[in-house]
Amino acid sequence: MLKETYDFDGIWFCDDIFGLKPGWVNQFADLVEAANLKFKFKIQSRADLLLQENNVAALARAGADEVWIGAESGSQKILDAMDKGTTVTQIHESTRLMKSVGIKPCFFLQFGYPGETKEDVKATLEMVFSLLPHDIGVSVSYPLPGTKFYENVKTELSAKQNWTDSDELLVMFKSTYPAPFYKSFNGIFIMSFGSEKGWKRCSV
């Protein structure tokens, strides 16, 4: 109905984790194929979920164009501290698998998590420039009420405690580096990422 009525270019499925229910992604791909539908879409998923049940191949069959994952960090120490439940190895494997079937992998990344060191930041940079995802979204770690992270830092929070009166790069608790560092770092990182991707395209 959407294709016939609006002739859209693509769909963004705004689910935090597309196809979380076991078997759902393959069923979705089967239904898309059975209806002979051809359309591009982008989703959010998890590195570990993508490696299950032939999900990447199913997403490719269904027409997935971009898949955003919460990569967050290239340091396993930081991923474990976040209770992400994913591994750096899974990020690498899922990214390579997506690229092999023509899906554009995209990363959500965050810096400034408590205990993050220069070595952890370097590990994230190495992961990104090694895998070269299609796109990235960068923020500082944000303590959401109700999480263990929030409970650990709530006594350190500044008067600005949400994005309605701050922004995604304002560190709201005591971190390894001061807030101005992350704003400057983000600009340099994004510029370097864009330059590296451009160089790779020219080298093909």
C-alpha cells in the first residue's frame, strides 16, 4: 500500500532492535519475497543478533540497505562495563558479513564511559578505521535513569541532566577527560573518518 500510494525511496524501521524475536527476520524476508516487493530499508540491530539464524542473508533478501548497530567501543573492557552483551569480535564479524552481501554497516559510537582510557579510545579508532563502516554516529556516554550506570554517577551529575537543555557531546559526570576534549575530539574524528572513506573510494 505504501509503495502504491507514495512511491517512497526507502523505509526507516525505527525499532530499537529490528527482529529481536527468534525467526522473525527470516519470516519477514520470506513474506517480502512472496509478495514480490522490491524496496530499500534501514534498521537498527545488534552485532550478536546479526550473526544468528542467517539473519544477514535474510536482511539482504528483504532489501536491507543500511544496518545500524550499537558498536559503542572497540575496547572489550568498555563493552563489558556497559553490560552490552556483545564482543568486539562480533562487531568485526557482523560488519564483514554485511559488506559481503551488499548491506551498508553503520556504527553508533560513544566515548567518555567511566574508566575509559586513552588505550580504550585508541582501540575504538582502530576498529573504525579498520572496518570502515558506511556511516557513524558519535556521542558521549549518557547515564539513563534506572540503569546501573546512572546509579554509579548520579551524585556527580551537573545541573544539566538531559539533552533538552544540553547536547549529545556534553559530559554530565566526572570522566577521564573534560567536556571540551570530547567536542574537539569529535570534530577531528568525524573529519578523519570522512577523509579516510574518501581516500578508500579513490583507491578502488
